[in-house]
Amino acid sequence: MNSNGHPAIAVEDLRKAFGDQRVLNGITFQVARGETVAVIGRSGGGKSVLLKLLIRLQLPDSGSIHVADQEVTKVDDRQLNEVRKKIGFLFQQAALYDSLTVEENVAFPLSRHSNMATQEQEKKVRELLGEVGMDQDRAKWPSQISGGMQKRVGLARALALDPEILLFDEPTAGLDPITAEEIGKLIADLKQKHQMSAIVVTHDVHGASAYSDRMLLLHNGNIKAEGSFEDLKSSKDEFVSRFFGYGLR
Ligand SMILES: Nc1ncnc2c1ncn2[C@@H]1O[C@H](COP(=O)(O)OP(=O)(O)OP(=O)(O)O)[C@@H](O)[C@H]1O
Ligand SMILES: [Mg+2]
């Protein structure tokens, strides 16, 4: 809950279809201030669509979405811009700007959306790149670094404006286990230090158990299960426990 008592994110009866393919079938959940929720589910299950709806890159067919106290399906463009400034978003594909260097990518939100002086921006960019272990590569182009490195730069860029809310789409996919664990630690630290609220979409359920407060399992357009890693892995539902690799034991 934030200072006015509202959750950071509240989704109610959210529905989204593409043609006759129903992707989200009326899902309802909340994320409290300072809470990290991991969203898991099968490939093609609608996890990325859910994140895109939260920042109105797509519009739902029905349902309400409150993010940072705004109903994002109803706000005007100016208000939407204000909401987006409070959100750090990491896309599934890191989506760096090819024509900008690593450090320019991270500086981009600062020069565009903050009043920071250039020197201050440079300092902030170095700090952010340090946090994700990319400070050595700051002058490189996106094409000169690996996919995992691009992801880490995307993460640094998502954090540039000290967002209240983080939406991460598979932040650790394609990373080696050590880097993945470091990113997990970074997410946990951010929550501790800055009381950020986060939704992290991931296939790495074990990794997510280390930094998330709660997990949502999305299946066939609904929230099939919700709870801690321990709750879900010992679920009596075979699909749920199988998802965690415990079903056949
Ligand atoms: N713009 C679009 N137009 C049509 N169909 C779409 C669009 N975006 C997503 N879909 C469909 O919606 C479904 C859910 O896609 P989504 O990307 O959310 O899956 P996901 O859970 O993120 O999967 P993964 O784990 O593989 O990333 C898929 O069947 C996909 O083809
Ligand atoms: Mg996805």
C-alpha cells in the first residue's frame, strides 16, 4: 500500500483476446507497495501481453487497470506519460537503441524526462552501469555486446528514473546462472532500499523464489494459483506442482 492506502497496481477482471484467441480471461490481482510478484506460466500464456496492458502499449477488451493511482485505460496522453515515468520497464527483448552507445542508452530517459545537469547524468549512468556490472563496456554499441549484456543494460536504463514500479519481462532469461543470480539479488536489493513494487515475469521459478514475495501462475487466461514458492510447489493440483518440477516425485 502506498501513502494514500492504494496498492501500487490493481487489476480487475482484465480481458484480452486477439481475434477469437482469448489470452486473458478476466484476471484480478493487486501488487502492494514494496511487494515483488513473480508471474509465471507457459510460453504463449499471456504474460508479456499482461505487462504491455499495464503500460498501455495495448488496450484490454474490458476490465480496469490502476497503476500508481491512475486508471491507465482511461487517462489522457499527458497523464499516461506521467504514469510511465514512474515505471521502469524491461522488455523481453532488451530493445536498446541501436544508434546509441551503452551509456547513451542509459542516459536517454534522464535527458528526456529529468532536469538533471549533464555531469549529474554522467555520474548516475556510471552508477547504474556499475550496479549491473557493465561499466567497462559503456562506450560500446549494442551490436558489440552479447544478449545477456544487452539485458543488463536494459535493466540499468529501466532504473534510471528511480521508478516506483518495475515491470520486468524475463530479466534473467539467456543469462548464465551466476549473472542471473546477481540480477535476482539486484531486484531484491532494489526492493529493500527503495521500497519498489515489481512484477517480474520469469520462467526461472527457483530464481524467483529468492526475490519474490508472491507468485502468480497464469494458465489458460486465468490465475490458476497464487502464493509463495513453498505453497505452490506443494500444491495438490498436479499441473501446479508439475510446473515447479515437483509433480512427479
Ligand atoms: N499483437 C498481437 N497480435 C496477435 N496476437 C498476439 C499479439 N501479442 C500477443 N499475441 C498472442 O497472445 C498470446 C500470448 O502472448 P505473450 O507474448 O503474452 O505470451 P508469453 O506468456 O509472454 O509467452 P513467453 O513465455 O513465450 O514469452 C500468444 O498466443 C501470442 O501469439
Ligand atoms: Mg513473453
